[in-house]
Amino acid sequence: MAHTYGSLLFVTVIAFVSPWVSIRLFKGFVPAIVIEILLGIAVGPSGFGLTSTTQYVSFLSNLGFSYLMFLSGMEIDFDIILQRPSPQARAPWIKGLLFFATAFAVSAAIAYLLAAFHMLVHPLFITLVLSTTSIGIVTPALKEKGWLLVPFGQEILTYALLADIVTLMFVAAYTTAHLTGNAATILLVLVLLFCFVIVYRILKAAKMNRLFTFVGNATSELGLRGAFALILIFLALAQVLGTQVVVGAFLAGAIISLLSDKNSDLTQKLNSIGYGFLLPIFFVNVGLTFNLGALGSSPVFWSALFIVLLGMFANKLVGAVVWMKGFSMKERVAAGALLGSQLSLTIVASKIGQQIHVLSAGVANGLILLAIVTCLIAPFVFTRMVGSQTAVQPTLSEALPPDFLPTGWVVSAIEVLSPTFQHTPMRSLQLPHDTLFISIERGEEKIVPRGHTKLEQFDVIHLMGTPRSIGRLRDRFDGR
């Protein structure tokens, strides 16, 4: 028991210090998730051997494994994917699928070429791993530099969303067929999707009739109970059907995304449980179980990994160049570089591949290592190539006439970049007397600020006041 709590202590400490290290030492360029994995490797058997995983840590990690895919489903913005295009343009979901098909074709060419030279086995599974991207890296990179709400950023985000969704479904179908030896069992994934549609329609009808809503008071927390019941329903369905449980968790998250507001109390609580508790345990445990010795020293092995790394970027680069024709070549290359980032789904696929014996321990650990490398390269290259988006001016600021303002006042917009203001109530900001907040822009949502309103990182605050006071506030929200 003491060993169990000792291991949990290491996991907890790493989870606590990782965001600080990410922001303070690396200015956010190295994601906290990557630091959690690296610190897990450092203290685990492959590093200094200070601790190792235990039965209880493994249980929480497996729960976090499913919860990670649940949150991935929650992050899917169906409004972006299904929005109506202009008459001359393709629908976003069609362009997303075309991009994925291009990336998949390039990935297949690389994987099967490696298999032909006996450098890798199971090329189809490697193709799927190469074809995915990391929405958890793409979204913050776009937000941080102001690209998220402009057409360029929206198109990148659409491609990332579709790549995640389609790859996950293909991995589930591949796994099911491989375990049963019968290709017809792929239809079981379609059964799970059918259940997704049925459950969604039932809950949507119940919500409209006010028989059930995803809300709860402080004692019952009805929304949280309903969300976890939904997760377990789909986990059980996936297990009964013989498909991957992570697909069930993903579909449960997608239902929450369809039924709940992105900034509702429920989604914030579910994110807090995941990012504050379960997900750090999962990623630290990835480091604890990382087998550095399994990588080996064979030149053929490392040559194959290097080619796979190049493939992770090359396939997205080709897709971006071919399908992002409305943007400059420099922007297309930058988009391809950012979409080359891989993390969560690559780790999930590597774990699954090792479990079903289509990936050796060395290849599985090698793919995790490559995912970490892409997270270090992709945001840096993207930022160096296109920098920050400054051309878009806040429409609210432009709408206010000059004679509306007191003498010497101006209207401005400030983005909250410092994570120290996350969940900070407005009443505790101690604002200068010569400033006034007008509105808060959070994604596509416009919020009227009140004393109890809590700020979030990457909020855009529209305000008016004297230039000097606004400058001071800008420095505070930038973390300077």
C-alpha cells in the first residue's frame, strides 16, 4: 500500500509542476502533456528508477485513457464541420474528408514502401497512425497567435477534427476485424454509430421537453451523474459489441458536445475532472511504462522511425498544398507543418496496436517518442512561418462612434494570454477607475461581463479607457 501511495505521490507532483514548467520555462511552446510524459520517463524505470506504475495507478490511467477520448469527443465542434458553405465553395466536411483521403494515400505509400523493404510490418495500421493529427496541439497554437477565428485557422481546425474522427473510427474497425479474423465484424462499429444516433435523438427530445437537462445543483450534480452514466453506457455497448471502448467514450463525448454549450458549467466541470485529475495520471503513466530499452539500437529500426517521422509531416503537407488553394503557399506549408503534430490519438493507437499484437513494444514506444517530437516541432515551425494574426480588428470596437467616448478615451481589445487569469472572477481584478469592460469574446460567444463572470485563457476583452490604463492591463493579461 505504501508503494501505491508513493507512486501516486510522484504522479501527483509531476501533474502539478508540468503546467508551470510549460509556461514559465518554455513559454507554452512545449505542451504540459509532453512534459508529463517526459517527467514520467525520467522518474520511471527507463530513467532514474525512482518509482514505477502500480495496480492502482494503472487502473486510474486506464480510466483516464477512456476519459481522454470522451473529452476528445466533447471538443468536436459540429458547427464548424457542418456549417453551410458559400455557393461556390465545398462544404467544410467534404474538404476535410478530401484532405484526409490525400493524407491517407501518402501515408499508405510510405507505410507499404517500408513494409516492402521489411522495415515494418502491418503497414495498414501504420498508415492509420500516420494519418492522424492532434487537435489538442492544433487548437492552442491557432488560439495563441490569433488565427482560430479567421478562415485560415477555421480550415486547419476542420481538417484536424476530421482527421481525428475518421482515424479513430478506422482504428476501431481495424482492431475489431483483426481480433475476430472476420472483416464483416467491421459492421459492429456501424451498430455503435447507430446507437449513438438513437441515444442522441432520445436525449435531445428529452431536453426539448424538459424531462431531462444537463444541469444540476450543488448537492446532486445531476449533470455530472448523467454524463458519467452516458460514458459507461457507451463503454458497455462497445464492450458487448466487441469494438474498442475508446470509440464508445468518444461517441459519448460527441453527444455532450451536441447537447451542451461549449462554456456551460457542465462542460467546465467535466474538463476540470479530466485535465485536473485523470488525464495527467494517464500521461504520466505513459512515461512510467515507456520502455526505452525496447527501442533497440538497430540502424534499420531507427531509419524506419525517421522515415515515419518525415511521413507524419509530408502527408499533411501534401494535403494542405492540394486543398488549401485559397491561401498563399507559405500559409499552406505552415498549415501542413501544424497538422503534422501528433499526440493523444497516436499514443492511444500505439497502446491498442501493442495490445492486439500488430505493433512490437519497440515500434509502439517509438511512435510515442515520435509523437512527442512532432509536438515540439510543429507549433514552432507554424509560428515561425506565419507569426500572429493582426489583420482582424474587433467589430465591436469599430462599431462605437468616437463621440460616444469620454475625452481622451479609446476603444481597444486585449487577449488574455496569461494562464494565471484562468477562472478569475471579474470582481477580483481590481481594474483602474478609468477603464470599462464592454464585452468578452470567447470563441464565437459574446459575453456581457458581470462581477461573477470568470475569465478564461484566450478570451478577448473589449474595453474602453485611457491609453495608459489599457496599456497596463494589456501587460497584465500578457503576463508581463
